[in-house]
Amino acid sequence: MDILKELKSKKYNSVFESIKLLPAQFESSLSSEIKFPPSYKNIKNVCLCGMGGSALSAHIVKALNEIKVPFCFYNGYEPPKFVGKDTLFIASSYSGNTEEVLAGIEEAGRRKAKICLITAGGKLGKKYKNLYPSIIFDTELNPSAQPRYGLGYSLGALFNILIKLDLIDYKMEYLKNISVGLIAPSLKKAEKMAQELSGKAPIVVASEFLEGNAHIFVNQINETAKVFSEYHSMPELNHHLMEGLKRPAINTKYLKFLFLDSALYAPKIIKRFAITKEVVKKNKIEYTEYKVSGKTQVEQALNFLFFGSLVSLVLAIFYKESPTDILWVKYFKSKL
């Protein structure tokens, strides 16, 4: 199969172009103008509301563990009980029409939370952009129109907000330099990984600052390639999952572990990875590994976001699936 030819075909090209534009998306929203009133300087915690692809960037930010105040995100209608006047409430919706986010912002407003928006527009932008600080991004850098391939926008916007409010120690120029320096992932390596995962249910394992990437990668595999996949974090999986590998017997045929390795993990985590691979092998389950590149944690997170996005698309090509059709999601929404 000529993968490059497939990527340039009508069926796959819009997603392929979106993936290539991920660094540009990131830089665009990272550089967006957003001004906060003085009251927004007194923030004691941060809560982001988003669904599906609109919440994925929060997983990376949380995993990096660099925010100076408590940070959480939720996927639903009702904000956590602690959300109040000292909370920065971030309403994140790519379309701007997500009903859970629209419900959440109303409740956060009633609780006098300090609200800001990340969106491409829709009802959220139309109703609230003149009421609250907002980053309204232009979607031209995401020709696929799929939120999971417009993550550069939401991730750059989230960093922008946190930096402007001095809630994180990253500097704007530092992140811009990383995004400019991102090298397009190797198609040969992406094809190799997709081949290794093809025909299997991938179980993605990561730790510490890469846990968010594992969640995103699984989301993209599910939606894009229409393949069952899930992720587990180290060291938590060592306390239960290993005992569950024995049954059902078909585990040995259909499961395949993917370990996201990093030289930047803590020494104890690196040791756990080695032993866990041994346990998986002893249970006669296949595994593969990928060493994430980059000199810093945030650089590695961005590198794998870039690479994993491409792998998920190549996997869709192997299965001859449309990467933009989400038939069951549409079915569910029509019934709801």
C-alpha cells in the first residue's frame, strides 16, 4: 500500500493537512490577544469544562503538572461543587454549541466564577464573547473540521490563558520556539507503528507527563480508525491490571500493549516499565514500545501529539475507514 498516496487522497487528505498544521494551530492560539480584568488575578483554582476533543488539551496540561494552583477538568453538565468566586472557569468547545459546556458556563456564572472561553464561535462565542475574556480561533488551519485534529488551537489557547494569568511558569517565547522547532513526524515510523497495532486492541501505557498523550492517542484511535483501545497509567496499573491479563484467553490473540517510553521519567517509573513489559510477555501478550523524543517534558508531549495523530490516521487507512465519519456518535445524538 502506498501510504503517502492514500494520505493525499480525497478520503484522508483533509485530516492529513490538519495534522501537518498542528504547530501552526498551536502558535496561532498561543499568540492570540486576550485581556483579563484585575479581578482575574486572584485565582485559587482552575476548572475547565469540555467534551470530547474540546477537553483533550486539558489532559496534557494536567499531566505536565506545572500549574501553580489546583487544576481540574470535567466532562458533563454540572461543575464541581468547589467552583465559585475564586475559580477560573474555562469553557472549552470547538464548535461553541456543546450543550454540556453551555450548561456549565451558566452555572459557573451563577456562582460568580471568573469565566473565559476557548472556542471557534457558535452559540458560546455569540452569547458570551463580549461578557468574558475569550480566545475565538479561526478554523482555517484545521481543514478536517475534527476537534481531535484541531488540538493545537485548544492547547495553545490554554497555555496562553495560564501564562497571561501567571498560573504557570512557562514563558510564551519558550513555547513558541518549541512549536516552531517541531519536526514533522516520520511517515515511515508512523506506518511501522500502525502495522504493529493493526488487527489488535491497543492498550497504551504511559506515565507522569505523558499520561495526557496516552488518553488523546486512544481517543484518536477510537474515533479515527474505529478500533477499540484504552490506556493505563504507571504505576497505577501495577496495582491491579497485571492480575487481569490472565483472562479471557483471547487476550493473547487480540490485545497488544504499547509502552510510551521516556528517558525523562523518574528512575522508579523507568524500572517499573521494564518489569511490566516482562509481566506482559510472561502472560503471552504482545507488546511494542516507542521512545518519545525531546529534551524537555513539554517538548516530548508536543512531539508525541504530532506523531500519535499521524499514526491514528495511518491506522484508519489500514482498516479502510473514513477518519471523519463518526456514525455512532451521530446516531446517539439523533436518539438523544
